[in-house]
Amino acid sequence: MECVFCNKIVHINGKVGRQDTCPHCGRDLRCCKQCKFYSKDAYNECKEVMAERIIEKERANFCDYFVPRGSKGGGGNYNRTKEAMAALESLFKKKESK
């Protein structure tokens, strides 16, 4: 990932922990500004609508939706879009008549 504070590349093995810091500038890596969902234009500055509001965007937090900025993966071990679509399909699925 690229640190948004110093713009240097940080190599991460596994998940980014709450206490992980940038080896170049020492800033927190698991904070809103380092997350792919962070956006100044979004409500609460977060594109993830299910995330709780976090006031200090530059400090480490426990957000369950954190995904490192620049990552191609999702936020966890599951695909939330597919999960949501499956739930909608089952909700509107026609009952088979026998």
C-alpha cells in the first residue's frame, strides 16, 4: 500500500493491525485516510454506508470495514455484493407451486 501521509510504499503481509504504523513517517496505517472507502465527498467521509462514524480520520481505529487504499480486494473473507444479491433474490423468489 502507499501511505497517504508520506506517499511512500509500505509492504504489508496479512491484515493491517490497529497498531501498525508506516515505517517511513510513523503515522497510523489502519485509519480512515488510509482506507479505500475514505472520501471527502461521502457522508461521514466514508463510502461504506454500514460503517460507524469515526471523528478522527488520521488516527488508528477498529473499523470492521477497513480495506487498505489501493487494494483490489474486499473488506473481509466474503463478497458482500454477492451476499446482498443472494438475499434479495431469495426475498423476491417466486414460490414454486406443486
